[in-house]
Amino acid sequence: MFTVDQVCFSTKQQVILDQIQFSLKSSSITALIGHNGAGKSTLFKAIMGMINLETGEIALDGITQSDNFLAFKKHLSYIPEEAFLLSELTVEQHFQLYIESYQLDSVKMKQIIEQYVDAFEIGDKLDQYPESLSKGMRQKVQIICALLPEVKLLLVDEPFEGLDVHATEFLIDVLKKKASTGTMILLTTHQLDRLQGLVDHYLMLQQGKLISSGPIESFDQLKRRFDQL
Amino acid sequence: MKTNPTYTAYRFVKKNRRQKKQQLTRSASRILFDKTSLSYLAVFGFMLLIWYSDQLKNYQTIFVHIESFLWSRYFGLLFLGFLRPLSLAFTRPGVLFSSSDLFLATLPLDRNRLWCYHVIDKIKQTALIGLVIGLVVKSLTYFSWQLIVALLLGFWLVELLMIIPQWLLFQKLWYIKLLFSQGIMIVILLANLFTFWFDGTVFLLVISLVILILVNSWGYRRLFDFTDWSPIIEANDRLLRKSLLISFASNIKIDPPKHRGFYHQVIRSKQLTKPFKESKKYQSYHRIIFFKFTEQKEQVIKAVLGLIGLIILLSTYAEITYVWSIIIVISLYAQIGTSFFPVIFEDRLIFVLPWNLKKWRRAFIFWLTIGLLPVFAMLMIPSLFWFEINIVLLLNVISYLLIGHRLLLDQMNVRVSRLEGKEHHFPHLYLLSFFILLFGVIYSAESPFVSLLVIVYTLIRYNDQYIVNWERTK
């Protein structure tokens, strides 16, 4: 179980996250929705430990982020909105870095990487550096990297941004498969239509506050609520 | 009269950029200074100036000598003005054509005109800086106005004539830049050297200026031929964002533009694009550490030069200061070297990954140990002059090296503990190692047994966790 408990974060001028509290269950796919500036990406950064929380606690299967950050990180993987790849490593070396960092079985991974590389059509880019790739290609590399480890929580920030239709459909399939094996998935997107049939829960943020959450019973109702924000 | 729309747009962007920067600078100033301390500082500065002008009177004759020397080498000195734009061409295009201008160029505005406006601004700015430098030099020294004006005008002219060559050179491959800059530097040095035998510098300078004028007229027509905008924009955007005051106040560092040519051509060889070998478990760690060091090369060079300076300063003075230099340099090396370790994890990608700190630590110690050897070799050179070369010296050297390595390991443990978010419980051991280093080095010259004890201490403290296993680390 993943829990976010009374998380607060603010700058001098404004409150970005205001007492955010929620929990995720295994095998769930939860959409974090809200307009621009609602605090979605900041919440992801908070979960990833990229910003220091003022108050609150984040825990994954009993391991709290503040107490044991390294152990906490081992159980989660992150796809950022903007791919941040190392300019010093080629595409293939990025996969190897993830295998090494998550202590994955390289033989088993070889097969999985081949499968992802084929599906995302980046087979001819393996020995290239990130700056020679287009934005969409870089995003695909980052997605493959994050999909390699079998983690308890997968954070996906705007997953469909910059992806072509084929890659988007493949990613949706993979996310569903991951969820069926127990992974909790928390994702944000502006493209609400993409969420239909994918997510089972939602969290709605507005100006740093969690204003609504729960299972998605009616997608149209959710869309209406989103439009009213 | 209707103003040119390109000029209006250029002025508009420039005005807004200036206002934004002023706003940020004002905020930074408010954070850094308060009126009371500034007024004290002003009084202190005024007193300092009075004291300085009193002191300066004693050196009036020296200024007269320097001035006559500068006049005699005037034309040779002007050659030095070529060096600055040539060396800057590695990292800066020289004309601040930024992403905003590239954006403006996508609108129905004239790109060439935009470029020219930047050049005119640069000419004005260089003149203004020259004027300020001239005023400062005049008020702080006894040089004549004639000399100051002649030098500033000369350098200003050279700087103007180098605008187009610097712009074109920036876009060339690294080895062309290197060949040009080194070649011209050699010519300048030779020209200055020849002035001791015959004065042909005026002739050489006139030829150089004529060549430069020809290069300018040729280059002006080719300003945008084969232009790769991305390095130009990247370098200029960084320069525009850069402000020492704001960086200092906000604690956000804006890195200087990278030496792209060197970085891309030399460090990024085809060999490095190959996948990591599975048999080499530490290859990815070493690769990232290597690149982090190259990214931090300015800091690394500063640290190394600082240590070398310290060695020279302390070891040439007296035997006792040399002994102190051993202690200071070894402990500083451990402190500075390990301070680069957390920098690796500041990278966003590395940050989000789960870190295998045991492996990171081991790989990093490998690099620091390799680095320790040349530093230590340099540190030991003066011992050949201060001490007798015998078995005792060898014993001392081994003990210093071991204790240096010990300090490195202890410091690394502190850094690793901090990254793990644990309370680091090593300082007492680190302090113990430091005191053993302190007294060990001081007394080792008198008694070799101290060195023996240091060796025994360090060997006892080595255990499997600490030992760098060279086979596995490679």
C-alpha cells in the first residue's frame, strides 16, 4: 500500500501542496487530474524526494520516504513529463544503468528490452546520445527505462505527451499488464479521453488541494467535473 | 519618421530583459545587503582609499619606469588584444544572439539586422567598460592619461575587429579553433620576442590589421552560412542568464558554457557509444564518475592548482613548513576529493534511481586513489631536498600514503552516511586518523617508529569493507 499523509509544500509566495492525503492499493491505476498549476508534478516530485516536504509523510509498504529513502526508492519507478536522460550515455547504456541500479537480471532484461525497443520502434537508436533524438524518442527511452524494473509503484507524469498513436496504445497495454501483476500506477494527464478504460481511481487536485477522490464510476461524470474546475 | 520594426522589436525585448534582470538584481541585493552594513562598508572603503593613495606616493618612480616600458612595447602589447577573443571563441560566439533573437527571426523581421544591433551594442558596451577601466586605472595609479587612452583605444579597435572572426571561429570544429588560437598565439609571442632585436612590431601590427579587415569583409558575407544555431543559442542564453549577484543570493549556479568542441570530439569517442560490458561490473559507475569529473573540470583544476600552489608555497620556505604542507595537502585532498561524491547524485536521472552506494563508493574511491598518487608524488618531491634519501624516508612516505588513503576512506564513509540519510558516526575515527597524520608526520622525521605505528594502525583499520579490490573495481 502506498500512502501520502498530510503532505504540505509551499514557496514564499504560495502554497503548492496543501495537506494532501490519499492512499493507493496494489493493482490499482489511479489518475491524478487537475488543471495546469494544480500541483500534480510537484506532488510527483515530492514522492520522488526531489523537494523537501514541510510536513507530512510518504510511505510505500511501510517504508517511509524520510526514514529510509534508499529502500523507498527501490520500490518505485518514475516516468517524468520531460525526459531527463544523461547526455553522456547512449540509449542502450541508459537501459544498462537502470538494470544495474535496480539490480535486475541482465539476461532476462535483454529479452524485455528487445520487446520494448521493437514496440517503440527505436531499434536503430540504441547507440545514439539523447540530444540526437527527437522529443518523442527521448520520451520513449525514458518510458522503457522506467518500465524495466518490477516495482510496487509506478509514477507516470503525462505519459502520452509526444508519443505516436501506436506507442500510446502499446504503453496503455503495458500499464494494464503491470497493474494486473500488482503494481500500483499513479499517472497524470491532460488527455482525459485516454484514461477511459485504463484507470479505476482518480484524485482531483485544485490549487494544491485534493478536492475529490475515489473510484471512477462514470467517466463522463468525471469529465464534467474536470471541466467545471 | 517610421522606425524599423526589427529595431523596435529588438529594443522591446532588450528593454524587458533588462527590466527583468534589474528586478532580480534588486531582490538579490535586498537579500545580500542591508543599508547599515553598506554604509559601514562605504566608510571603510573610503579610509582604505586614503591609505592606498598615501602608500602609492612611495612607488611613483616605479610607475614612471613601467610607463616608459609600456610605451616602448605599445604595438607589441596591442597584439595581446587578439588573445582574448581567440580563447573566448572556444565557449562564446561573441555576439549575444540568443533564443529570443532566433524567435524574432521567425517573425517577419530581419535576422541580419538583429545580429548587427547586437554588434553595435557590443561596441558600445566595450567602449563603456574601457572608459570605466580607464577611470579606475587613472584614479588608482600614476599612469598618464595619454598611455591609458592609447592602450584602451588600441585594445578597443582590436576587439571590434575580432567580433566577426570570433563568431566564425566559434562555429568551427575544436581542432580548427585550437590550431588557429595556438598558431596566432605563437606568432604574437614571436612578434613580442623580436622586438628585443629589431622593432618590426608596427609593420606586423599593420599587416595583422589589414588581414583582419579583409577577414571581416569576407566573413560578413558568410556570417550565417552553415550556421549551427543550437550551440550559439545555448552558450548565449547561459551568458544572458548569468549574474554573479543573483547566483550568489539564490544559491543557484549557472554553469559557464561548455567547451563543446573538446567535449564532443575528444571525450565522446566512438568507443564510448558501445554498450557496457557485463564482465565489467563497475564500468557504468566509472563512466558516470568520469563524466561528472569532466563536467566539474573547472572545480577540479582549481582544486589541483590550489594544492600545487600550497605545496610550492609551504615546501620551499622551511623544513617545518614542508612537514605542515604534507598534513594540510593530504587532509585537504581527502576533503575536496570526497566533496565531489554527492555531486553525482544531483543529476536528476541518477537522483531518481535507487543507488547502490556500496558500488558507487568503491568506484569513487578508485578514482580518488588514482588521483592521490600524482598529488602525493608532487608532495614528496621536496622531501628529496629536505631529507636524506634512505630507508626511513621510504618508510615515512609509505606511512603518509597509507594515512592519506585512510583519510579518504573515512571521509567517504561520512559522505555515504549523509546520502543514506543516516547520522554519520565516523567523525571520531576521522579525527583520530587526522591526529595520527598530524603527529605521525611531525614526529616521523625524528623517529621511524612513529611511521611504523602509523602503518600498523592503518593496516589494522583496513578490513574487507574498506579495501578497494582492484580486480573487482576495474
